[in-house]
Amino acid sequence: MKKFTSFVCLIVCTLIWGTTFVAQDAGMDYIGPFTFNSARFFVAFAAVLPFVLLFEKEKIPNLVKQEKKEFIKLMIPVGVSLFLGTALQQVSLIYTDVANSAFFTIFYVPLVPIIIYFLFSNKPHWSVWPSVFACVVGGYFLSDFNNANIRLGDGIVLVGAIFWALHIIYIGKLISKFNLPFLIALLQNFAVAVLSFLLVLIFETIDFSKILLEIYEILYAGILSGGAAFVLQLFGQKHISPTPAAIIMSLEGVFAAISAWIILNQILGFANIIGCLLILLGVLFSQILPIYDKKIQFKN
């Protein structure tokens, strides 16, 4: 029953993240990408703050005081990588559609073991390489290479996937050493909000009347994605190990494509559907094969 509850939590969490792409896309009708991100993550900061005060207020002084430098050392790449990942993802939506942005974002799944190998010399499972190939071929079918704007958008979000992968890697290191998930979420939300606001000052104009026109999209992306989805992820991964959890969360792209089709009428062609399937197969292949090989080794 506990595993089933965790499974439901992860599905709902992934559904929120997937549908948030629609809010991100619609949320730029009147404001720029950096204004949207700054507002969204300030809301997310406010949404997570009560959980920090309720569940971690007493833990923070003891845990952080012991290794404050280590906490800051790991927190910086977490905040910066999340900022760059979200910034590139948001900008990509100006040029490409929701389905493309969502599917290219989940490239972080096969990228994670590759980056770990080059940064920390941990050899990835052999299934990573055919998975990457499947994702690249799928990306070819998914993207309209005759359209220069869409091609640019896909390239931007693909670069962003590298930072999503780095975020996952450093979050893993941080959360394994400091059991302060809500504090980490709070600080990373604050970092993204502030850094995005700096880009607003440089590239965009602050217009509160236009921000208010996007209030529903900002609240959805902030409260549900930055707040509720993070809490659901915590409950979900309480009784489901990281690998099957990652498989479930890779469905984010599917939910994004379906929600874009229903809400934004962004129809996928046959070639695009083939591309989606290849990327999903690549992602799932990179996650399922290591589990299967471990079971065989265990039996032997």
C-alpha cells in the first residue's frame, strides 16, 4: 500500500510538472521569459517557506553548523544549474512548442550518467550509449528541421538539459549529506528568482500590470510546480528507489505533449510521434537495463 501511495504521488507530481509547460508557454503572452521565471520562483519560495518553518526549523542550526562550507559549496551549483536550466527552457518556448521543449528536457536522464562519468570517473552502464543514440534519432524526428526558429528552440532546450542533469547530480550529493529537502528547495527557488530578476533588469521591462495578466500561470507554475510537486516528489521517493522513480518522472514529457494537445491545440504529426516514442524508449532503456542486469548478477 505504501509503494502504491508513493507511485500515485510521483504520477501526480509528474503530471503537475508536465502541465506546467503549458503554463510556462501561455505565461509569456504579455511578459518576457525572465520576468515569468522571476515571479514564478518568488511564488515558489513563498510556497515552500511554511514547510521549512514547520518541519526543518529546529534541524537547520545543528546540521548546517557542522559543515557550513560544504553546504554552501554544494548549494551554489544547485542554484546556478537550476537557474540556467529553467532560463534556457523558458526562452526555448519562444521558438519551439511545448512538446518539443518537454521531450528535449528529459534528455537529462541519459545525460546524468555520462556527466557523472566525466566529472567523477564513474563508468556508466553500457545501456546509456544506445539510449543516447535513440534519443538523438528521436530528436531528429521530433524537431522540424525545415523551420529555423523551431530548430533554434530545440537547441536551446537541449543545452538546458545539460544543466538539468547537473542540477540532479548536485542535488543528489547535497540531499545525501544534508537531510534538509525543504530548505534546499527554498534556497534554490530564491536563487533562481533573484538571478532571473537580474536578467529582467538587463533585458526586460518591469510592468506590474502585465505581470498581473499572467497571474494564474505564475501561481500554477509557482505554487503547484515549485511547491506541491516538490512535496509529492518527497513522499513518492520515500518508498520508491531513485531508478524506478526516474522512469516514472520521465513521463513528464508525455503529460506535457498531451496537455499541449488538449489546451493549446499543438498537434503532433506522425514523424513527431515516432520521435517522442524513440526518446521515451531511449530514456526507459537507460533505466530498466541496469535493473535487469543487477537481478541476473544477483541470481548468479
